[in-house]
Amino acid sequence: MVNPGTLTAADYRPPRWLRNPHVQSLLGTSLLRRRHGERILGRLGAVTRPYLIDGGDGVRLQGLHSTVPGTNARGMVLLLHGWEGSVDSSYMRLTAAQLLQRGFDVFRLNFRDHGDTHDLNEGLFHSNRIDEVVHAACDVARRFPDRPMSVAGYSLGGNFALRLALRAPGAGLALAHVAAVCPVLDPSRTMDAMEQGLAVYMWYFERKWRASLVRKRELFPQTHAFDDRVLGLRMRPLTQWMVERHTDFGSLERYFDGYSIAGERLAGLQVPASILMAQDDPVIPVDAFRALRLPESARLEISPWGGHCGFLESARLDGFAERWIAQRMEDAAG
């Protein structure tokens, strides 16, 4: 339940020049925004410390804990980035700043093979590695036991956040709230949308994924002895190559189904949830959101604008989504 007077998707009304979904999506990941987030964190006087986190079964993940000295934290918010993003992505820094301003501590977690952590684990990242993220969240909660934990994520990180919330009760992890911005619901339909959409999005993700695979090959040449022909594959055949050689799913269809949260899969969610989606998202089809079956404790908000995880509000490139997440966490903290 959203408190009266709180921030909702209806409050997001960007200027006309920012209502193009591609402008939103591309500016949202720009270096200018990343530096903007770094400056704000600096002005807050936040102290940030790196941690190696236990992902279970020998898996090690890395993350950053940020706090403002002299404050009594209202809670801990675990932030999860999108695919081929990192703890230093612009939206991660800016969301951390919003939360720190409202009295929260923040833990930004890198997924496996993200944020220059390729050396920590021999196996490749893939989107069904939810067990290690659940284990890592439990480790963070143990390290900071006096801070009630919530979780928020963007894009694939939003998908991971919602799956983490689904598994939290069984893992003994108490979560106060989960928030997701433009989460991947149906990976198969997302792949279709990217193949049929503006080529720049496919180019962006292919370029970053290939660079990640090259790094793994350099670090673990005996395990990852694939050649440049593999790296030249397009997104769908490259994903199928990865699935067939580095997972137990056997087929692309079963792999996509493994991390889908479409349809009724979120119906059993026990953690109060908030989901923000843009109707004009050029990467993730919005119609799957209207078919979601959600519990009464979950709220879906769809804005006419925002692109993919953009939600920019002005020429300063401040983001509505970052404020929205912070407001949801503040409401949950009561």
C-alpha cells in the first residue's frame, strides 16, 4: 500500500524533449550520469568500503557498502545492477545517493563477472545463477544484523531482486521490501524485442558481453579455450553456445524459462513489492506486465515514458526511478 502523498509513476512527467524512449535509454547509461552520481556521493561524505561476499559452494562475489558517518541507519538496501552493468553504473550510484540522503546504508553487489570481478570465479556468469545471489544476500544480512534489509534492482537486476524475494522466506532471509525498475519478466520475449528493435541496443550488449568473455578467456585459458569465431556470434546463437556448454539446461528455451518471472510466477511473493515499468521501454515488452498475477502486497506502476531504466527528469540527468526506489524504501521503513 502506497502512503497518501507519496511518489508514484503518475508524478513522472518529463519535459517533451525527454519523452523519446531512445533518448531516455541511451542518456540513462551515459558517462555524464555516472560522473554526476560520483559527485553527489562525494558531497554526501559517504564512506564506501569493498567486501568479498560468500556466494556459497566456493563462489565469491564483490560489493560495496556505503554509509554516512554519524548517522543511525534506518535499514540496509541491497542494490542489484542490470546485465553488463556494475556497482559503479550511473543508476546504482544515483540510487545509492538517494538512499543515503534518507538515512539508509547501501550495499551494491556485483554479479559474477561484472565490475572487473572476472578473476573471482572460474565459471561464467549466466542469468540462472540465483542461488549465489541468495547466499550473498544472506551473508550481507549476517554482516549487518542491526539493519533491516530491503532489495532493489534494475532490468536483469530487477529480475534477480524479485526472484531473491521469492526465495527469501525459504532461505531464512527477512526482507522488508523489494523494488524493481523495468525488470526482465519473460527472457524469450525480451530477446525477440531486442532482435526486432533498434540495432544500437543489441550492439551495446553484444559488445560488452564479448569483452567480458575475452577477459574470462585471458584469466582461465584452460577452461575457456573458445576461439574468436565464437565471439563473432550474434546474441541468440552466442547465448545458445553458452547454455549448451556452461549450464545444465540443454536448450535455450529451458534456460529462458529458468529465470522467467512472467504470468503467475510472482503470485506467491510474500515480501511487499513495488514494480516500476515504462510503457515505451524499447528493450522489454510492456504487455507482459499487464498479464502479471501479483499478490495484494505488490504494486505495479506503469509510466507512459521512461525508456529502459531511464526515467530522466531534466537536463541535469537526475532520475525519477532513483527517487522512486528511495521513497518506496522510506515508506517500508515507516
